[in-house]
Amino acid sequence: MSRELTGKAILGSGGPGHLGRPLISALLSSGAFVINISSKKIDEDAIGANSGNFLHFIADLNLEDEVMEVRDALSKELVIDGLLNLAARTPRGISLDLNAVEFLAVFSSVVLPTWNVTRVFHSRLRDGASIVNVGSLWGLVSPKPSLYLDLANEPAVPLPAAKAAVMQLSNYLAVLLADRAIRVNNLVPG
């Protein structure tokens, strides 16, 4: 990361994942104070954290009450300069036999973490802050199952629709938060 972030507070969600570890590490090495919320523990040594620049909370980001508990555990004076929404957990493999409940569970596990963190913490964002939601190329184009060479790593059927929803949510939040000069971007790896 090329910007100096010393003194900036960044709230991340889903940091222990493949993208989260290097992104949080880069934020820390740029001088940011990082608060991370995830359902899993993160290896603080691997990301370069020390006790003065990193806080980690374990919570189910699909449950708004648990996200609110994290907010309430933080100082009321804490003003957040940026949100980094990474959290999403989905099964792999193609199945057209998912019933509606199973489909919605996968869809929700992608969209709800982004929504819950943004909804619960938007009032703590500094005017002019940034929100970066991590989407996916699958939200723009359809996955091609033959590319996965029978590795059982194909995206679940609801995942592309959910990542497209994160992209549209990002667009709408950008409009809704523009009066506070809060930028909302959807990062699309791939």
C-alpha cells in the first residue's frame, strides 16, 4: 500500500482468509490501527501485528447482534477511517439440488457480513472515510466449471449471485453515503 495510514483506524471483517491476511498485513505495515472481526482466530505474528496496532474479535458476522457486541466493546470515541469488508464463507462444488433454505444460507453468508458490518458501524465512520467491499470476478461473469479440472473447487451456485449483490450493494451505499463524502468501492480480484 502506498498511502501512509499512521493514525488511521481501519475496521476489517474476515481477516484470516487468503485475501485478508495479506491485506491486513499491508494495512498494519502502512501504520494503520486495525480492528478485525472474524469467526476465526488470526495468526497475529504472521500478519505483523503487535499489541499496540491490532485488535481481533471473534464473532459471527451473519448475526447482527454479535457485530453490535463488538461495536459496544470498542471505545465510543473511536472514529473509523475505513471499513474493509472481506468476510464470506461458502461451500465449494456445483449442486443444482440445493433447496431454497440451502441456497439462501450460502447467499446470506456472502452478503450479510458486508451489510451487518456496514450497518452497525456506519455511524462511527469519519466523514470522508472509505469502505472497500471485496467482491469477485464471479459477480461480473459466470464461472466456467470446466476451468476447475475436477478439483472440486468450483463456486457454489449461489456464490456468483451473492457477489453480484455485494457489487450492487456497494453501488447503492456509495449513493447513500455520498453526502458524508464516504467513498464505497467494490474490489474485484481476478
